Amino acid sequence: MLQTVPAQHQVNQTIATVFNEIADLLEVEDANPFRVRAYRNAARVIDGMAEGVDVMLARGADLAELPGIGTDLAAKMREIVETGTCSMLVRVRGEVPQSMVQLLQLPGLGPKRARMLQHELGITTLDDLAKAATTHQIRALHGFGTQSEQRLLQAVSARLERHRRYGLVVAKPCAEALTRYLQASGTVEQLVVAGSYRRGLDTIGDLDLLVTARNAALVIEYFVQYREVASRISAGTTRASVVLKNGMQIDLRVVKPAAFGAALVYFTGSKPHNIALRKIAQAQGLKINEYGVFRDSERIAGQTEASVYRAVGLPWICPELREDQGELEAARKGMLPTLVEERDAKGDLHVHTTASDGTASLEAMAEQARRRGLQYLAITDHSPRIAVTHGLTAERLAAQADAIDRFNAEHEGWPVLLKGVEVDILEDGSLDLPDAVLGRLDLVIGAVHSHFILPMEKQTTRILRAIDHPHFSILAHPLGRLIGERNACNVDLKRVLKAIAERGCYVEANAQPARLDLSDYGCRLAKATGVLVSIASDAHSPADLANLAFGVTQARRGWLEQADVLNTRPLNALLALLKGTM
Ligand code: DGT
Ligand code: CA
Ligand code: CA
């Protein structure tokens, strides 16, 4: 006999899901429990109805007559049917921190338990939860036990693993500390951090360490005892995986010296590069894998990366290029680019001092530039618009320009300081300082620091208008992204770069590790458009001048050569190029 199953209405389910989420969020906010219950009851009623809410509305039914649904909820149901969303949900989502919303999405963690974790242990993010679970703080709470702690740990690890990518601000110190630790053991011979880290990607999923050692077991044992390890995923005879306290996963593999180069190629990736390389080998009757290059069963290469590439008829390819974006074709034709290097940079065209939001004086910044062997350093403090940066008014900027002239006159043999400014591009595309003072400078960097969210056409027109300004030189951090915090603006980058080329201006590859903006892709686009790129530290302290290296890596990933980079020009050539913009 057939059972009658209540009809599943897509619309009803959508409404029920929205109401349940609103209830969850209100509960986290400590809202009136009656209000919370009203949304939950309504969700249950709607989910169980035999007729679709859309059908009911179409026949003119009064939703407010449904059990537990008043005029307010009825209006929201109509809104969801008509618009597919609910403005109330959008609003409460905005009120509850995003990290809390993520916690609530974990299976087995409702608002009551989430609130308890927050009150008892201060847990408000997935990271907090992972930490508390790995250190067994949760099992002691009332209503939680060992089992639910383990289930939560699994759920949160899976979620973090799937979504979490780490900026270089976290990944680099992490990789360097681990490298020092392993090298200090004396058990490791060669050691390379491979994977996306070696390719110089701007974010890292996990770290892939490759080592050679006489005694693999010893290395593994030492590795899993690293003080930053929060949990072990696996530990075998030649490989191990752990999760660190900051949530980052580390894979370690111990390989034979004869296979080190092959393993390095394999675990540096990228996967698409590996696959394309394998096809090239196959076409020559060769087999390539992480153990070597083989003809039949004979290993013909594998000890070094160069030997692996040579065996398939190619020159060695820089890790930054290994994305299957044309590098194998270029290698085959002998047309690989000679990528720009950090030592090619003759100066830095974007730094701040205590005059705005920097932490060091003009003299201290110059001193550090001298130590780093730079020929020139552009002082580019903020304009007044954004109050927190203590931006320079026209008068203060003029005074700073005088001070720079004096400094240069009194410091022969030092890096030459250039008079610049990082001027705000206002919402309408005008600049935040008068022409008269801008005209006196060596360069004008323009940047967006407000109204990041605008429709693409508006945002693009705004920037185009700024570039058209008679004194505009360089567009700083063009997309305004902050890795892991703020998405790139909605801008037609191709159009912007084309305008920059036509106007004879330049674009910046901001080297702050949280910005990296232009990105690798943007650098390549700039080159294709014929725009020179200023790789700039955007230093706010003397130590920040070292950021330049991060920018150089992205530029290399964007195929840039020395000639493609503005600040590889010696001072006189640079000044001539900047003069063209002013
Ligand atoms: P990530 O960790 O997401 O930032 O990116 P990767 O590139 O480090 O990727 P990961 O850690 O999954 O793997 C490291 C390298 O191992 C990867 O770049 C290429 C290689 N690899 C991993 N899985 C495969 C595969 O299925 N086939 C091939 N050919 N190579 C692979
Ligand atoms: Ca990786
Ligand atoms: Ca990995």
C-alpha cells in the first residue's frame, strides 16, 4: 500500500529555513525568548503545511490566519515569496558577528550551546572552538562530554580545513619557526617548504615540508613533538601530518636523496603544472612521478629538480611560474622570462612617517632605506580625509616638502627623499588636496580608502576620473582588498589599466602581506597592458621596508621582469618617468 507523504514545498522550506536562522541569531543576541519561539513555531507550522505559501498567496488567502502566524510574520512570508530573501534576516546577520554565524552552522551546535561556550570559555570563532576542543576544555562543561567534544573537534577541523587559507603574515613565521626547529634537531639534511608556499601564493592552505634524512623515523618522532602541535592527524614511517595550535596543517615527507628533486617538483605543484608536465613526459615515452623520471623501469632522473626538467627536454622553471599558465610552452621555446628580483629594486615609492600614521620620523625611515642600500625613498603620507591617519593638510604637506628639500641638501650620499603624498580618491573621483600643493611634489599616489562598496560602473568611473587628474602619478592598492578581511572592490581593472597606460601613469603592487594588491594576476595584466608597476612596501615603520620582498614574489608570479618594474629604474630615469605624470 502506498503511504501518503506530505507534499514538499520548496517555498515553504525556504521560509522555514529563514525563520529558523532568524530564531538562532536572535537567541545568540539574547533576544526576548517569546520572540525567538514565535519564529521557531512558525517555521514548524509552515514546514508541515500541505499547501505551498505561494499557491495560498495566489488564491488570495490571508496568511495571518494560520496558527501562530500574525500580521508581522505573514508580511515576512510574503516578502520571502516575492523577493526570495528577507530584510530582517539580512539585518540580524549583520548584527551577529560573522564568526558566530559560522559557529552556528556547525552540526551539533545550536544557539544555546554556542552561547554557553561563549559565556564559559569566551569562544566566539571557529579557531577558538578548535583550540578549546584540542585542549579538552569543553568536556568539563555542563551538558557537554568527551564525545560531544570530539564530535565538535571533528566538525570544526573539517570546516577549517575546507575553508581556511592563511595569509603570509601567519604562514611565513610559521614556516620559518618550524624550519628552524627541524634544522636544530640535527636529524635533517635537506629541507624545503614546498607546495603553494614555495610557489609564492598569496594565501596558503597547508604547509608541505620535504626533507631528506638518514633516519626517517627519528625525524618523524621529533616533528610530532614540536611544541606548537595541537593534534596529530597521522604519523607513519616516512610521512606525518599534524595540526598546529593556530589551526594550520603541516604535512611532512621524508624522501630518499636520489628522489629529492622529483619529490620537490611533485610537492611544489601546482597540480595543473604537474599534470601538464606528466603529459609532456608521456609523449616522449617517459613516466614521471614523485620518485623520479623513468624509462621503462629505469630511473633516468630525480636527484635535483633541474635533472627532472632536463630529462623531459626543458630548462628548470621558477616555482612562482608553475601554475600551468603558459610556462611549459615558454620553457619549451626557450622564452621563459628573467623574473625581477628583490635586489633589482633601486628604491621604494610608498612610505609613511609620523607626519601621518607611520611610527617613525622621516630621518629614521631614510636611515633604514640607507641600510637597505636604496637610492631613493618617496615620502607619501596621507591626505586629511581619513581622520584616523592624521593626514596632512595642504599647509603641513608644504612644510614637509620644505623639510625634505632641507634633508636632501644636508645628507649627501644618502638615499634621495622624494616629495610625495598618498592622496585620497574621494567618492566622486576628485582628489583630497588642492592642485597647487600637489603640483609641487615629485609624485602623487592616489588611493581609495572609503566607499569600497560601489557598483562596478561607479567605482570604475571614480578611479578613471582620479587618474585623469593633471598631477596623478601612481594608483596605489588598486582593488583595496585586505586578505581574509575585505574583498576586492568591484572595479573593471582592465579598463583602469588601459586608462593608466593612455595617461602615462603607473600602478602599484602594494607589498604589505595583507594586501598584495595588485595581485599576481593584476601584475600580469599590467604588463600585458604596457603599464609599469611600482612594487612598494607601504611601510609604516622602518622594519616594514622589508615587505618589499612579498611584493616582488607576487610580481614574479605575474611574470614581471626588471624592465616591467618602475622602481628598478635609477634615480634620474625614475624622475624623468615621474615628470611625465605631473
Ligand atoms: P594549498 O595547500 O591549498 O595552498 O595548495 P598546494 O598547492 O600546496 O596543494 P596541496 O598542499 O594540496 O598539495 C601540494 C602539492 O602536491 C600540490 O601543489 C601538487 C601536489 N599534488 C597534490 N595532489 C596531487 C594530485 O592529485 N596530483 C598531482 N599531480 N599532484 C598533486
Ligand atoms: Ca599546501
Ligand atoms: Ca598538503
